[in-house]
Amino acid sequence: MKTVKILIALVLAVCAVTVIYFAQSAKDSLPGLLETMDAQQLAAQDDKMLKARDRVTDALEEGDREKTLRNLTRYLDGFSDKLTFSDGVNRELMLFKNYPVLTAGSIFLLAIALALVVYALDKGKKFKKLALPLVLIAALYCGIYIVENITGVNSMLMTVLKKGAIYALIAVSMNLLNGFTGLFSLGQAGFMLIGAYAYAILSIPVENRAQVYQYYAGGLIQFSLPPLLSIVIAGLAAAFFAFLIGLPVLRLKSDYLAIATLGFAEIIRAVFQYEGLGPITNGSNLLRRFTVFSTALYPFAIAGVCIALITLLIHSTYGRAFKAIRDDEVAAEAMGINLFAHKQLAFVISSFFAGVGGALLAMYQTTVQAAAFTSAMTYEILLIVVIGGMGSISGSVIASFLFVAASEWWLRFLDNETMIGSFQVPLLRSGFRMVAFSAVIMAVVLFYRKGIMGDKEFSLARMIGWTRHRKEAHDER
């Protein structure tokens, strides 16, 4: 059995590597294909054909794949009678059009091959538990990449996925504080603002600073950092402010802590708009032209790593101390847990990941302005945490995507006036979407008082065990 698994893994790996090789070789084959299809140079004699072909090559040079494929389809359909299509050309066209999908599918096959090898060779069963999660993670990221290349980067589905991934990270960071440590903080928007501004300020290219800081003589900072480094610094900046704020406010409890952190968020928003800091923050003007991500895989990768780190922290001794403080501070202190030190640690770590989330949100929005980081943003994140379940990481992740999808996509038709013949459907008009969305939220809170997941986590082992139990019960009948 072990030999069979290794042979299957070898076959899958060879197939995957072969497909990746041909797919990547087709990535830059379009210019040559255009020449091959127009061997008689008919485009040079036809202005319309030449313009259609130039649109394809211009889009290719711009690096806009969606535009390239759209113009290529128009070129092929419009002048199919003048172009030459051989079997080799058709195969190369297929590879060029589908090389992202083929590459992603091949990577998924490699993940399956690796999992099979682990199952076959891991005698001590130390790594077998990691094999299935590895395959599922590979399936998730490959699926996102495939969907992105099929639907387009700017489709509503991809918008929901990108914003949902960012909100998932921010919600999990807030859950670490509110759900696992029991500290009722409402300063999340302030730390997101710090992270967003820190990232934007540090990642604006030097050649663009004169245009961005046009009212402040190009600004004070005249250098730029790589995106990943800027994201880390954005998180550290938020954590630093959290450390300073935490010294006085973490001695407060319950509503007093919430009011203090909410006040900090409002103060920091006003400070970043102060004209005296304009050479750094650009005052009340937009920050723009900084580096942004071009694929949904970027926020998914950053958010995935950060959520994994938060999960490891929660399952560590520090995480158990956080939960003890949440359940009973007196008992936790009696067991030797330093209350203030652990609260400060949870506050700083939560703010670090909120700052990283703010940086990703800035990349998603492509502009940053302090006025957008209002208390309403904090309430949105808090709502996601409550809907998902206080003390549940998977609940926060699931609720984030549901919240974004419902508010941004699924209910949008309610904002459009609808006519059935001469009869106008009542209530359907601009703004009704948010009314219906509020009603949905109220229904969820009423029927799921502890949230969708409560304090439980999504578990593959539990799902497999539940399925097996249902099957055994069915067989007994």
C-alpha cells in the first residue's frame, strides 16, 4: 500500500511539473502567436485589423491580463477569416488563456502528492495530521487564484473575498482582546488608522511624493520601503501606541475601558488630520499612489499567516492565561497570573494585527484618509465578532465573509427601484438595503445568541467524527 501511494504521488508530481512547464512557457508566447497567425502580414494592409492587434499588444505591455484577453478575443473573432489557425496555434492559445488556472491546478496536485508521501512514509504519525490541512489550504489558495482569473480581479466576488479576508484578520485581532481576554475595547479603528497611515507614508515611491504632498513641498519623508517591511512597521507602530495607551487605560474595567479606548480612536483621528503634521500625514488630504496588491492571494496570504499566529498564541500558555483572566480575574491572580502584564500583552498584540489589517485595508482602498476611520468602523468589526461568536476564531472568519457579502453584494438589489409592469414594488429604493441588512443582523442575534459558532471552533476531526457517527447510526437502523 505504501508503494502504491508513493507511485501515485510520483505520477501526480510528474504531471503537475509538466503542466506547469508548458503553462509557464506559454505565458510569454502571445507576440509570437500573433505573428504566426498573421503569416501574410495582412494586418499591415488593413487599418482596422492593425488597430485591433495593437490594442492586444498594448494591453500586454501594460500587464493588464483581463484587458489583453478581452482585446485578443475581439481580434480573433473579428478577423478569423484572415488569420491562420493550426493545431499548434490553437494549443498555444489555449495554454496562454488558461495558464493561471493550469498552474494553480498543478500546484494543488503537488500538494496532494506531498500529502500522499507523508501518509506513506510517516511511521510515527507525527505529520499525518498536517497532511489534510495542507491539501485544504492548497485547495483554498488555488481556488481563489482560479476564480480570480475566471471572474476578473475587479469582479464583485473578488471584492468580497479581498475585503472579507482583511476584515477577518481585524475581527480575529479584536476577538483576541474582547472574546479571549475579556477586555471591552473600542479602539480598533484608531489602531487600523495608525497602521494604514504608517504603511501609506512609508511605501509611497519617492518620485510620487511631490504630487501626493503637493501642499507640503513634497513632504518630510523622502524614502520608500518594500511593501512587506512597511506592513510589519505599520503593525509595530500600532502596537507602540497601544503600549503607551495601555499604561493608564488598562487599569480601567468594563464600560470605562471601552469609553477610554473609543476616546483614543477619536483623538488619534483628529491628530492625524492636524495641519501641523501635514509634512508627514498630509493633513486632511488623501494619501495615495502607494504600493497596492494586484491579486486577492496577497491579503489572503498575509491574513492567513497572522490568524495562524493568533491561533498558536491562544493555544499557548499565554492564551490560557488570557482565558483565565476572562473567566475570573480574582482566581487568575490567585493562581499567580500577572493581570496587568497579560492584559497589556493582549492589548499590544491585538493592536499589532489591527495595524496590519489597517495596512491591508489601505492597499485595498488604494487611498487613505483619516476621516474614514470613524467609530462606525469599530462597531462593524465588533458586530462581526458578536455574530461569529465571542471566543471563536473560525466564527469571526466566517462572519467576516458573510457580513461583507451581505452588505456589499447579496442585498444590493434592494437599492434599485423595481417595476413589475406598471406596478412599482414598494420600499425598494436607495438605502433600503441597509434596513434589510439590519433586520437580518437582528434575526441572527436573536436566534444565535452566542453567535454562529458560539465559543467553539471549526474542526475537521469533529466533522469527520460527526459524519462517521451519523453513518453508524444509519447503519444500525
